[in-house]
Amino acid sequence: SQTIHQWPATLVQPVGSPLSLECTVEGTSNPNLYWYRQAAGRGLQLLFYSVGIGQISSEVPQNLSASRPQDRQFILSSKKLLLSDSGFYLCAWSSGLETQYFGPGTRLLVL
Amino acid sequence: GDSVTQMEGPVTLSEEAFLTINCTYTATGYPSLFWYVQYPGEGLQLLLKATKADDKGSNKGFEATYRKETTSFHLEKGSVQVSDSAVYFCALKVSGGYNKLIFGAGTRLAVHP
């Protein structure tokens, strides 16, 4: 069966520091991968998606970036965090069919 | 553009009460529709889905019917439990090649014993 992992689970970072969040998927090949952000008390905003290694599409201009160095690895990064980057970051995958499956999320607090 | 509108929460119910969470959508074409649930501190789990008009998705006692004529996908459960307390998200899949989902803002449900 397929599983999706995210780490770290929780992160507290100072403003201006770099960020690296990792997402990996097991049990499937060539998944579509997605990064979402959920701000406190709000819905989900799609940040990036990827249909293959090295292929990244951005939905929202911001100081975040994403990379996909391996088929089942998706990384969310920032060179300098802003206060507004605080939130709950969710990674998801789909097989090319319709349903997306979500990871447990990373809670990021920027102080 | 495509969008999803959910009723605002929080919704507070007593155990065994009937639940309805309204969801309406705007979309071009014929989107697939989903309900996801987020329990406290966790990621999202797919609750149910429907892929075409008049389809009924169901799972764990929850149901939702894809109503094309009213562009709605309301979530219902006949008798809620305390363990159903969570945030519920309605979503639609945009027609296209990478399965983009558009989510509603979420509705928080609190069930009291």
C-alpha cells in the first residue's frame, strides 16, 4: 500500500532563516505531487505541483520554492522566512487518477 | 474561475443529531467533487467523492449527492458522534492534466455528548 511521509512534524523558525520541508511517498511510481498551505482557521491553498522529476509548477508567487530531486521526493524550501509563512503545510500525491492523498502535515511557526 | 463555497462554521451539535454541511460550487465542465475531513492536528483524509451528476458518495455514515442542477454537494449524516468532531472540506477537481483540487474554506464541526 502507499504511504506518504512528511517531516519535520513541527518547526519553529526565526524570521529570515531558511526552510526545508520534505515529503516522500512509498508504494507508487511517478506520482503527481502537491504542496498546500493552510493558514490558521482557513482553507487550503495550492502552492506547487509536480508531474515528474524536475518538473515544478507554481500556483502562487511567493518567497517559497519547490524541488523534486527524485521520483517520490518533494521538497519545499525558502531562503528567508517571513512571518506570513507560518501555517500548516501539507503534501499530497495522486496517481494520475482523481483522488489526492495527504500526508500528516508540518506545522511551521515563524517568530 | 472555479470555486467552492461552504457554509461557515463552527457547527455545534449534540450527539445523535442530524448533520448537514452545505457546499456549492462554480465550475466549467463537469468536475468531480470530494469531501475531506481533518481531525485535530492531522492531515486531510478523503471522506467520500462523486464523479458525475446524481452520484452519491458515502462513507462512515456520511453521504453527499452530486446535484448538477443546483451545483451542490451537501454533506449529511443521520446521527453524529463525538468522534466526528473535525474540520470538513469540500473540494472540486478541475478539469485538466494534473488533478488540481480547489478547496472550500472548511467547516468546523463540534459534537458534544
